[in-house]
Amino acid sequence: MGDAQGFLKHTSRELPKRRPVPLRLLDWKEVYEEKFSHETLQTQASRCMDCGIPFCHNGCPLGNLIPEWNDQVYKGAWKEGFDRLHATNNFPEFTGRLCPAPCEASCVLGINQDPVTIKQVEVEIIENGFDEGWVTPVYPTRLTGKRIAVVGSGPAGLAAAQQLTRAGHTVTVFERDDRIGGLLRYGIPEFKMEKRVIDRRLAQMEAEGTIFKTGVNVGVDITAAQLREQFDAVVLAGGATIARDLPIPGRDLDGIHQAMEFLPLANRVQLGDPIADENGLPRINARGKKVVIIGGGDTGADCLGTSHRQGAESVHQFEIMPRPPEERAASTPWPTYPLMYRVSSAHEEGGERVFSVNTERFIGADGKVTGLQAHEVTMVNGRFEKVEGTDFTLEADLVLLAMGFVGPQKNGLLEGLGVGYDQRGNVMRDKDWATTVPGVFVAGDMGRGQSLIVWAIAEGRAAAAAVDKYLEGETALPSPITPTMVAQR
């Protein structure tokens, strides 16, 4: 390391400041106040230890060369750091904003100090790279003449497509929505990642030769048989899109929506689609409403921040699990990802978080939801049990279900292809990312189940290497993980 004693000199972890809450609720821009100075970032990078065994590598599915680019940033070798960052990650501008940073949870310095600000160093390297004009098309040295279809344009599909295009194949990405990006585009609010971040990367991919086709529902607009006939290989990267429901009395009342009904509409308004009302709000919105979000994860937090910006009267976020501890729980020791209480930017903005609570029924009038009945729960032998005497009723005229996803949509393409499924209902794959149908591969949440963006990109890269080897007999593409590693983690 450039400064072997940096972690001793600089014991405090520093991140960019967020804009004041009253100010940032007036717009949909990313929440940070200003760009991190290079000098401050270099100080933070100097905290990376010469630890011998960099456990951050174990925490990162992509195998990011974290100590290397920390050292290069500290020394001011930004271009070298940029090159090392791109050696393992196609889209560090996505992960630098959206990944929960399991690498930081594995940081050796994190055993008894705050871990290195790995995620912030990552995003600053790539932003500097865009500013300097270093993000340019990477062209293949030869064309193979092989045609590959990638179904789905989320992070897994985009990573697979870019790798395969650079290997010389002709790659077509199919997306059933009207814009490329999948959940990156319509599921992630602007205040977490402005969509210009996606568009500039897509411009690079198009220049490299990747073909994008939007508004195509594969399995309907083009049949599975046609797909197999027209392409030499297929990569399924459609995600786990079936949302977990809450089948309790009153579920059919108007005003109860899945998060992925609510969030995409909010994003579409910000993208300029003509769906806003006279107040500039989408059809489903939180303006002046008592909102209850059921689900305490990242999607629930996205609904929370969106509800604040739309002008909700009040917001409650329910979580059936107990409140996590303030510090790392004993059940998740270093270097595992810690169970602990976290506060996102959306939580800073208001609303009430309610833990250990179960919703029993929705109540309404004239076909519309007016509230819900719930009670506290406790965990007994691995099962939730009602705490007697804790029943309560809460007013609500907008309920958002943010309880995760249960698997991929099977009707249409998957049924047409005839792929097999694992015990969890995800698309089955072997050690080479191949499905039970020859020439058809799967990457990301469609085969793994709901997971993190960093896993999606890693799987997209690994599946691309498998496809390249299937078509060419060998591959020079890197493969950061295997399905066996996925199961172990």
C-alpha cells in the first residue's frame, strides 16, 4: 500500500454529505450535496490496509480488485484505478450507487474500526472516468458470425450482452418495456440513481454493436421456437418478477398496490411520459394520503422516499421481523454481511418504522381501503406467533406491498422453451449456467431468485463466458463465479 499506516492516521470514515431533507424533498435528484473532493477520497483510500488476505475479495461476487484500486487512487493514478475497476465490473456506476457493499462488511479494518469506504471509492473512480472521457467503446478483434439473444435488460442481461458483444458475437437484447434497463430503469427511484447514468452506459454498448429491441414480449411477440431458430444461443435474464402477495381479507379493496405498480409510474413521470395529472403526479400516488408500506427492505425504503416526494400526509413502514441491533449481531460475525439496524436516506426523511408487526386484514368502505388491522408478533421456535392484547387499527388510504419477489414469470417464454425449475421455482441451471434446454442459459434473478445487483452483474459475466465457450469451444472471457459458489454464499 502507498501508506501502510494510513488506517492508523485516519481512523474516521467519511462519506459525501447529503442535502438537507427539506431541500431534497423538493426534487428527484440524487440525495448527495456535492461531489466528493479527490483529496478527501485519497485520504479515505489510504485507510485500506496491507492486510495480507483481503477479505473484501470474499465479500464481492465480482472479485473486484479493491486493494489495488484503493492504492492507485491514493497515489493519484486514476487511469490505472479505472482500468483495474473495469477489469472485473462492467457497470461500477450502478454498483457504486446501489450495491449494499458486502465488500465493506468483509473489510479487515472493519473488525475494530469503521471499514474502508470501498463503495465510495468505486463510484468516484468511474465518475472521474466519465468526466475524463475514458469510457469509450471496446470493440472485438474479430466477429464470430454467431447470433445471441439476451432476454431482459437488467444488470444481468446488460453484463452478459456487453461481454458477448466484446467477444465478437452479434448480440440482441430484448426488453418488453419501452426503455432499456429493467428494474434499474423503472424500479429504482431517481433520488437513488438518476437515469442519465443508465443512458450514458447504453450509448457505449450501442457503439460497441449491441442491438437493443424494446417493446418486445419474448414468448408472445416472438415465440420460443422462433427465438431458438433465429439465434445460436439464448441467455435468459428476465429477473424474478412475480411479487409476493398478501392474501388476507380485504386484499381486493382499491388503494392496495404492489410496489412495482407504484414505483414504475413515479419513474415514468420523471422521464417525461405523458401520464401525470394536473399536479404532475402519476395515477397511483401518495399526495395527501395516509400511506402504509408493508415490507421493511430496500424496495419499501424506495416507496418511502417516493411517497415523501409526492406529498404523503403520513407514512408507516411495517416489518414482520424484529428490529435489528444497532451493532453487528452475534449471529452474523465478521466477515459475513451483518444483521444490524440501518438508516437509508429515505428513512432520514420521515415516516415511522414499525417492527415485529403482522397485518391481519384490510378494512374499507365503498370498495376502497380505509385502514388495516394488525398485531405484534414474536418469534417462537422459528415461527411468528401473535402477541395477545396487541391488536391495533391504523388508518390508511394507500397501501404498498413491498415484500419481495417469489420467482420468474413462467407462462409465455419459459413454458414455450420447456426449461426445468429448481425446488424454489427458479430456472434450473448446471455448472455451466446452462438450462435443461440445449443452447439456453440463465443468469441473474431468473435462476438465482431475488438478489443483489452485484450478484446479477457477476452472473451475467459468468454466463457470458459459458455461452462463449459453448459456441467457440473455448473462451477468454473471465468467469468470476460458478453456480456452486452461488449456493455456498
